[in-house]
Amino acid sequence: EAFSTWFDTQSWYPLGRPVGTTVYPGMMVTAAKLHTFLNWAGYEISLNDVCVLIPAAFAPIAALFTMGLAYETTRNWNIAE
């Protein structure tokens, strides 16, 4: 409830911004779950560090999926390089 009604008065001055209804929750949920898993597995890492490292970890995965999609649509490995 508190998240969905969160209103940030410091951003988008002077209007503010309803944060809870204008953000994509996927990144936050992924970061929280990954943070919990890593701490459970014995890797002590802050939630901030997880949020900073997620884009660096997901970028190669996205590139590989894009390469796979390019290959699937053309059946040509030269186009996917």
C-alpha cells in the first residue's frame, strides 16, 4: 500500500511524481530476489550493488538473445555477428 501511494515531491519539480504508479516493478523485484538469494548463498552484497550490477549482467544475455533472434529470422550466422 505504501509503495503504490508513494509520491515523490523532489522530482519533476514543481509537480512531483507518483512513483508507485509510474515505475516498472520488474527491476525492483528482480533486484530484491537476487539480493536475497545472494545473501542466502553466502555472498554478502548490498541491495545498491545488486541494482548497479544487474544491467552489466543482463546486457550480454540480451545481446545473445538478439543474436539468436537474428539467426532464427535469417538462418544466416553472418547477419548475427
